[in-house]
Amino acid sequence: MTTNQNIHFARRYFLRWSLTAGSAALLGTLVGCRQDHQTCSLDSLDIVPRADWGAAEPKIEGSAEGVYDITTNPEGWLVYNNPLEEVLTTIVVHHSALPLSDGPREIQQMHFEFKNYADIGYHFVIDEVGIIYEGRPLNVRGAHTGGRNTGTVGVVLLGNFQVDKPTSEQIETLRKLSSCLIELYGITHLAGHRSFQPGVTECPGSNLEYQLPDLATELGITFGTGGYQGQ
């Protein structure tokens, strides 16, 4: 194995061994809502919590985001005051454009060091076998789509989809996660990052982006940026 493959294997093995005492049962339900639930909940998706992937605490003071102030720093670290069903409108899909061995911890560190964000910018991370990792708390505005973060949920899939293709497990998990978010919060739109910033970014990569309109149709929502209501 290469060094990256060893890191990748170790991260996956550790999570499978340590997430819960009933890890064998867990692996059977890592993606998708359990069949014994009539409605979806984020708990039913068995999302890997921040503590289990080694997330650092947010660094708000001194970050590029800083403390939110409606007058002096409207783009700062914002914890939504209103219920999320009144705030969230759009799922924005990204690719990490990084090696698969770089998971949520590495992304958070990059966001600290190179972007000076207060935390990982995404709300959810999906790896190549379909495991979901908790990112920035859902009630906190993300930092993933320049100037279009208010009311959007940032979901990043690990991989570079200008070069490679997302796995079927990633697409299925994206579908199930999106379905839950739609059911819970009344989200009406789904878009790729590039839809909001054409000419600025290739994210989420052509091999993922072309699949998003059909996914939105399957989910019964609209593809595109038309749901954005933030400032």
C-alpha cells in the first residue's frame, strides 16, 4: 500500500471499530433511514459525530468570519435564531477535490490554515463508501459558497469529480440525506456549487454536477439557485 492508502485504510478501520459497541449492527445501517421509521430523522442516518472524527473546536475569534454583527460584520459566524424550517432553502453540493485519504479532519485543518475559517465550512461530508460525517452544526451558517451561505446546507463528497466519478454509494447517501433534509426542513432547491459561482469554480466537478438535476427531480424539488433568500 502507498502511504495515502495506509492512512485511508486506518481511518476507515478505526471508525468501523470504534463508533459504537454494536459496530457490526451499525455497519448495516450507515446509509439511509431505517425501515422501522415512518419518517426520517438525521439520527436515523447514523452520522459520524464530530467527536468521533477528531474535530477541533471552532475558532471564531480572529478568524476570517469573526463574530457576527448585523451592522459591522454581517458575514460573521452566525447561529440562526429562527427555526431551521424557516431558514434553510437549498442544498449545495460540493466535491473536496482532494485525495480520498483526506477526510473531514484534514478538510477542517485546511479550512483553518488556508482559508482562516472558524470551522470546517461544510455541514456534512460523505466519503466514498457512503458514510456521513457531521461538519459544521446545521444551525450555524456554513462557509462553502462565496456570498451565498445563508440558508444553504453545504454537503461535500470526498473526491475530485473533474477527474473521477462519485461512487454509487456516495450518490445514494446524498439522495437519502437530501430526502431527510427536505422532509425535516422543507428545503425546496438543490444546486451544485458552480451554479452559484459560474466561472469561479469547477466544484462539484463535471462528473457529479450533471447528475444533480435528475437527483433534484427524483426528490421532488427544483434544481438551481432560485430558492436562495439570504443576503
